[in-house]
Amino acid sequence: MSFAKFNSEDKLLIKNAWEKLEVSARRRCRFDKEIEVVKSAYEFASNAHKDIRRRSGEPYILHPIAVAQIVVDDIGLGYKSISAALLHDVVEDTDYTVEDIRHQFGDKIATLVEGLTKIKTVLDNEDRRGGTTIESIQAENLKRILLTLNDDVRVVLIKLADRLHNCRTIEFMPEHKRDKVLSETMFIFIPLAHRLGLYGIKSEMENIWLRYKEPEAYKDISNRIDRNVALRDKEIDAFICPIESALKQADISFEIKKRLKTPYSIWFKMNTKKIPFDQIYDLYAVRIIYDQSSGSAEAEKMEAFRIFSILTGIYGQQPDRYRDWINNPKSNGYEALHCTLMSRSGFWIEVQIRSRRMDDIAERGIAAHWAYKRDGYLNDSESNMDKWLAKVQEILSSEDVNALELLDIIHKDLIATDIVVFTPKGEQKSIQAGATVLDFAYMIHTDIGNTAIAAKVNMRLVPLSQELKTGDQVEIISAKSGRPKLEWLQFLQTRHARNVVLEYFRGERDTLIKNGETIYNERLKAMNYPNNLDTLKQLLDYSQLNYQPELFFRIGAGVIGPNDFRNALLGRNPKSISHGNYVVADCCNPIPGDPIIGFKHKDGMIVVHKKSCPIAERLASKHGDQVVVVPDMDIEEREFPVRISMRGIDKLGLLNEITGCISVDMGVNITEIHLGGKDGVFEGYIAMEVRDRKVLETMIADLGKIDGISDVVRTDI
């Protein structure tokens, strides 16, 4: 922040921003006295932040005005939240106190401001004891945020608005601060926005993350979207036309919106499924929002299925892409029918069918959810959102959960999506995506999980570790003599199931911890590896644990074995590329030209990751104080390991063309080839060593020109 008197241009910016906010606030305020409170909050904040500027040079007051604008437009909160958003930085950044706010605006607004101030204080706190962090700042920040859920969820919603605006102006932050904020945003705030149903805020933060973490990918995907829209826009209109006619003929009151997949969602799908842009078939979506003819929930539901019937009477559908989120709402409260239809132009288009209420909850999340619940539309049994909040509060009430452990627990739960599976009798059950057969058994009943020995999925015998997919029919096979096994912890995914197993063995826990410590010391001695805090931290990070007793418990139980020690401690491979105090992380293998981020260890060594590396995201979100700016990698006469995946039409001589392009034309050394063909199609990967990203991109472009090759993409080793 800096100080400089506002000029006439500054004052005009402030005036315009306030007038826009005032118009939006009036739409949310039910009485004149409520808008008067908002005006008073603006005047109070404006005076408190007078002549103070942000790092960008703009008047500071524009930030709280922008946050308040998000609060009212994107989240739909009322006058107290708008006022708290305007005042959210006053206590932290000026001489005013919470008591001053309470005296002027009352207890409710003061409590909101106090909650926001506490979060900001934890986030910005850089104090250390003896040069070490007692608990990660970001982890403590998340705990502080979630603790406010017990008091007033509006604090979290305003904080999300604050984070969104900080992301919008992130270009003015120094690079190390920017990387820390972006990692924290990806690990904490984006999952929070997702879980609270704030899709618009989530998507915007994701796109900002991509723009700075993977700038070239963001630019390329954005350009491809623009070109695609120019080609396909008329086809989408032609697809919608007969739908509009049929719905009008059926006397349905509706609105149709066109939706385009975001750059981040495309990038994420390309990377997770290892497919090129051209194979993203759900680039477009059409949203049908209908007005229900009566106030009953059953009538609202039946109208959605009537519209679905009309649509499938016009276009053919893709059965495996049908999703019923009305009878089985997502845990963030989302409800809709999704289907994918074949247009007359020959491409697939996703269609989302929502009532006006469903759309309101989908766009404004928890704020709309509770507004409908307050009005008596929802009951407790219908509210997955309330169940999730109750689960968070249960976790927070546990005295033995520290902030770092909490970060992992909640993060996994925040990002969890739902799938629908079926019991042998055809009953639908929602469970976390990635859950195993055994997780499902424990969800049905603790005794069923404890005595499970195997299962049938779609009438086929499978092990308990089998991962479930949407549509699976699951039958658990149990035995009276069955008992939980510690090795189940290696594959159980849901917190409930893991807790049941851990509780079962709690009586043996002390003995297992003691045995584990003995084994830990013996293994380090046998490996001739130093037994110190850095070694312990490496093993904890590798095992995704946060405290020593849990590590020893799992070692003693046999969950963490000798191979885990070797992988964790020899992860800093002696063959890893190093230069001075820099080590290239072998989890993502960055090469010169990649956007990179560094983490400084106590020994002074800096480990360099790709900015988009999931492990780097996790480290930065937990230990943001260790993030450092790393100059561009410029290591002469070094080769860096990379891998490319490819697929195409198998033909005689194709392998010679591929290796010729790589080794002869580009002079690149191939270290491994793994290609296989079936039914005239080949796919696989090639590992090699390159000097930098430019060489790699040139080579990928040249390989893509070879007749028969359809896809060539870089993949992590």
C-alpha cells in the first residue's frame, strides 16, 4: 500500500464504482433503512482508506467496493454482508477497531468483520519461533476459515469474494507472492467455492490460475476456443431452434442459454485424459431453465423429465452420458438433468435441464440454498449441503486434529465429486468418486464393511479394492469370521471407512507406534541415511501425513514398507539434474522454458517444480513461506528427461519415421520406447532427453505432421 492524495480521475473511478454497487445493493435490500446501512458502511470505509493506494496504484477503496459487488451480484447476499464486505479491511489496515464497527453498525456486521479480520491476520502472519513454522500458515488459514462455518457461513462467502478480486488484480503482486496466492487459491479457495456451489467464482479463479501457471497453454486453448466458436455458433443456434419450437408448443415457460467449456476445464481434461483439444467433444452445452407451473417439488421434478422426453424425441441421446442430479443431488446442492444429444450437424452437445430454483442454487450456491430452505422449500432430509457442513464441524471439533492434518482431510473432501451406484435390489446410492467396493460396504453399514471379504460388481467377482464407477451394481460378500485388516488403509478412500478401521485397531495403536519407531530407526541405519528432522519431513511429505505418531503407526502396521522408504528418501535421485543449489524435481521433470516454482529447504537446496505440478500445489498451499522465485532454467550442455504419448493408425514403417524424426532430424536421444498396436490402431509413449521446451514443441509439431499420427502430447514421467 502507498499514500498519495486522490486526484479528480481517482475520485471519478470511486464515484462510478460506488454508484454501480448502490444500484445492485438496492435490488437486494428490502427496506430503505437497509440501503442506508450500506451507504454508511461505504462512507465509513471510504474515510478510513482515504488517500491509500493498492500496489497497482489505484485507490484502495476500490477493492472493498469490488468485493461488495461480487458479494451482491455473484453470491446474492444481503445488506449486512454487503456492508461487511465494504468494511472488511478497515480493522486490519487502519486505526479503527472491531468495537468501533460494533458501535456504528451493531453486533452482526461487527462479527462478520471480526471473522474476516481473523482470517486475514492468520494469512498475512509471518511470525516464526526459532526460525521454524509451528504450523503452516495456509493450513491454519483454512482451519480459521472453516471454524467460521460454525458461527456464520457468510464470513466464508465474503472471503471467497475477497480472494476472487485479489486474483483479478494478481498481476501487480511480486512473483513469489503471486505463486503462493495462486497455489493457496487452487488448494483451498477453488475447492471451497466448488463445495459451496459457487460455480462462477470457481471457474473464474481456475482460469486465472491457468493464465499465470500455464500461460502458453491458456493462450493456445483460448485461441482454439475463439476459432471453434466462430465455426460452430450457427450450428448451435440451429440445434436450439427445434427445441424452442417444441417447448413452446408444449406450453412450457423457459429460457435457453448457451455455455462454453472454460479454458481451465479443457486444459484439465486434456491433461487428465491425455487427449488433444480436438477430442474434447463436450465443448458446448445448452442450458434449459424452466419456470415451474406449481410450487410443489414433485411438479418441479416432473417438468424436468417432461422436457427431457421432448428433447430425446427430437435428437438421439448418448446413454452413458445421462446424469440424473435431480433424484440424486450433488453434495454441494446441485440439481439438474444432464444429457448429451447428437445434433443434425453430427456433433454431440450437452444439454442441462434446470428449474429456475435449481439454476439459482447452481449459480449462487449456498446462499440461494439457504434462502429456499428458509422459505420452507427444502427440508433437512433433502439437504446434502447441510450434511457436508455437519461433517466439517465434526472434524473441526476433534481436538487431536492439527491444522496441517485438517488441510489434507478437508481438501480431499472439498474436491470429492459424487458418483451413483446401485445395490443388488436396484436402489441408488451416491458415494464419493474414487471410492472402492470396501468404502461402499462401510457406507451401507459398519458391520458389513468389517466382515466383507469380496464383492460382485456388475455380476463379476472383484476384490475389495476395486474402484467404483457411475452405474456399477454392487453386491458385498461377507463372512461371519471376517475382520478388518490394516492393509485396507492402503486403498480406502472415504474418511468414514478409514476412521472405522483405525478405530478398530486403536487398542493396538500404542504398540504399533512403538514398533514402528523401532523399524523406522533400523531402516534408516540400514540405508545409511541420516536420522534427522529433514529425513522425517521427507517421509511425512511422501506419505501425505502431517505428524510423527501416525507415520510410526503405519510403519508398525506394515502399511508403509521398505519400498516406501526407498522411494521417499531416494526421491532426490542422485541422477537428478542439479545446478548449484538447484535440484529438478523428478515428480514433474520441468525443462528450460517451462513455468517453474521453487521451494527452499532448510539445507539451502532449492527444488524446482513445474508450476502446474500437483505436488508443487500441495507444497505451496501448506508451506507458502518456502516458495522462492527461481530464475529461468538455463543449464548448458544438459539434457532433461521428458515423455511424449502418441496414438494413430498403425502402418508399415511408421516406427522408423517416428524415430527418424526424433533422433535424426532433431538430434534427440531416445531412452525408452513403449508402443503397441491393436486392430490397426497404435498407442504408447516414448521417453527421451531434450535441451529445452522449444526443442520439444518443435519435435511434437513435426511428429504431428507424419501421416498416420493423430495425437502427440507431452506427459509427465
